[in-house]
Amino acid sequence: MRGDGSPISVALADPILRDEGLKDDSYGEAKRFFELTDNQLHEIVCYCHVGETMQSSRAALSVRAAIG
């Protein structure tokens, strides 16, 4: 479920998140590190609702919804 340029791989590229303990860009690690449910993480990383590509603005809205 990983992919270059995905929200999870972008998070892994952030040195602060790696220093805080983000270990890799897998689905399970993102779920663990960010303490998200499957439904929350699905809304952030899955393109099934929006076509072939997840736009960063859509991912950002989903992240804000998950933490709000």
C-alpha cells in the first residue's frame, strides 16, 4: 500500500516526524504513529473517492478532519 509521493511517504520525508519515531511509510506504521483508525487513514490516503490521484489539498482536508 505504499507509494512514492503518497501522504505517508511525504510524512516520512519530514525529519521532525522521523525524529519523533515515524519508522517507515507503511500503512500500519502511519496508523500506529498518528494514532488513526482505519477509516481515518483511508480517508487521508485512498484515492477511491476522488479518481486516480489524491490531491494534496484533499489529503490535507482529511488530516484536518481526523485531528479536529
